[in-house]
Amino acid sequence: MKSVGVSKSVELINYELHTDGYSVLYPNDHFFSEYVSIKKRYSKELKVDLSKPYKVSIFREKDFKSPKNQDLLAYNNFCLKLIKILSYDLVQFSAIYTTYDNEESKHIAQKPHFDRIPTLKFMLYLNDLKFENGAFCLSPGSHHWTKEKFQIKRKNFHDKNFFNDTRNIPNPIIDRLTPIEGKLGTIIIFNTDCIHHQGIVKSGEACIVRSHYSRKDFNKNFKIKNYIKKFF
Ligand SMILES: [Fe+2]
């Protein structure tokens, strides 16, 4: 399975994404080894800018031209290859975010929500993450609720009511929020219609690299009908 970048069955990844809205690739489940290089760079360089709560660094396509970002480019290529194998059409790279959370972190991503722009995200853990130090949390299967409730047409990203809708989540979904614990090198693939939140750090730190993929025509005629067929 080395040619597809994963040792976990592609059929299983697809089934989990469809049923639960996410799939976890533990370090033994994939062949993306450059996370070691990203981790090294994170400790020295990438974290420096992020150490004041709360900040993210954003890397776009143009940033991959820099020789020092070749490890992030490799991560993007790994994700794109997997997206193709998983048969998600019409999806394009949006950006890579590096995040750093500690006990002082306070930001909107810590509240349970679904993203206003439906996105497929690949979260790479750059340190061992447990509930205590900010493992990412999501509610398995909750993307079905989002899809059903907001199926016809997603409102504008800047619509205040829509923003509130994305955070007005029923209690049964909140009650099922689960921390996804994993070692350095764990990759979580998830559909952002799945209710989720950034882990809350009680002690220690959480270093995560996230790569985002959304529909090419999202800002034009975004209709959920196409989205179900071609995206998730
Ligand atoms: Fe989010």
C-alpha cells in the first residue's frame, strides 16, 4: 500500500469518513515520514511566532516555493494524493495552518461548532496529544445532522445568524464530543460538518499542522446537492 501512502485500508478510511465523519491515521497507518522534519522545525522556528496565545501561521501555495517549506509541500502532496485515492472530486488546496495551544489559549475554535465553509481537513499532531494537553475533539457521526439541517444552501460566510447557527448545537451531539488522542505523527482526516472543537489544554502544549481542502466552486453556486455527490 506504500504507493497510496497509507497502510490502513482505503475502503476503511472511506467507510469511516462516510459513517463517522472522520478517520484517524496513527503513525503506523501511513508512510508520511516528513513529520519528523516538520516537528524539528516546529520546535525551533515555527512555534516562535505562535507562542503568544493565540496565533496561527498560514502557508499558501506561493509559500511552498521557499526551500525551507518543502516539508509542508510534501505534507500537502501526501494529502492531495490521498484525496484523489479516496475519490473526492473538485477539491482544491486552500492553506496549511500551524497552531500552538497552551493553558492560556482562548479562541473561537475551542467552542463546539461546524465550519461555515465545508472543508476536508488533515490534522497532523506534532506532539503526543491526550485529553489533558489538548487532543482535538469531535462528535462522531454529527456531520449527518449538519447535512440534514442545512442541506439546501449554506448561507454566506459573513452572515451573523449563520455563524450563530454553526454554534447552536443540540446537547446529544455535545455529549458525544470525544477527544482523539494520538502520538506525534498521528493524522486525523475529518469532514468539518462533523461538530468539533480545538482541544483545551489543561497542562502542557498542543502543536498541530492542519491542511485544508474545499470545493473549487464554493464561492460561486454552492449547492448541497452537488456537495453530497461530489464532496462528501
Ligand atoms: Fe472548525
